[in-house]
Amino acid sequence: MPIEFRCRGCSRLLRTGDGTAGQTARCPDCGVLTVIPAPGASAPPSGAGGRGSVSGEPAWHLPPPPPPGPAPDPFSPGPDAAGEPNPYQAPTQYGTPGYALPPRRDGRATASLVLGLVGLLTLCCCAPAGIATGIVGLVFGVQTAQSEDRGMAVAGIVLNSIVLLISVASMLVSIAMIAAG
């Protein structure tokens, strides 16, 4: 009759021949040496699947019992398995990092860009409207050129400058044509 016993290190259920009582056996999972008890000294629970063995015979294995207490939180700061602190983890004295609100935008840069686009659309029908939108858009763009919305402000300045130049040139050509008769 084979002897069944548990490993001292990982609690794996092992099975070996009855002539090996009193000897030491190395666990195939964790490598811990365990003294093989006398036959019938400890009867393990039945109904487990077979896998590996110490003496070449099939061994019965039950999963190790769960560790005591709750499982550690993988997201909590603390030492790793070797006891060393994780160098890639954020410091905990500041709390858990969350999502910050997006920076507050200045609407004048957006207005400058929109006025530049509207000015381009009004060039063909009304030069005074192009001059008005060009001036207002240029002022908004210059006011916000040093803000976080610098790209939008610069685009608004360029568009409004083009609108203003074309509108003024169109107005001067119209006046010259009216004066020439």
C-alpha cells in the first residue's frame, strides 16, 4: 500500500511506496525535503488528480490551502516580493494620482480663428465686413498670442491679417474704380 503525505513547504499531496517510510523525499514542486511518515500515519483526503511523484510512482496532488488573510492589493504601494520598494511607483504621500481637469481655455484665441474664417467667407460679398472682422480677430489673436492657445491665436492672426490686407486692397481698388468713372 503506498504512503501518502503532504510536503512541509507547499502542502502538495505526495505518494510513494510503502518501503520508503522514515526516509526523506524532495518535493518536485518546491524542492523542500520532507520525512516520509509511517504507512497509515496520515490519511489524506481522496478525490484528487494525479501528477508527478517522489519515487517514480504517480502522486496525488491537491492545491495548496489558500494563504491566511486577504490577498495583497496589487495596486497598493509597498515592497515587492524581494522586500525592495518599487522604484517605478508614484510616491504615496501625495495620494493616488487621478485625472486632472483640462486647462481652462481662453475663448479669445478661438474667436480670433473663427473671425478669420468668417472674414475669408465675407471677402467676396462685402469688403467693410472683412475689415471689421479682420480688425477684431487680429486684436483677439494678439491678446492671446502668449497664452496656452498659442497655436490657435497665431492661426487667427495670420488669417485675420490676410483678410484685412485683401479687404483693404479690395476697398482701395473699388474706390479707385468709382473715382475713375
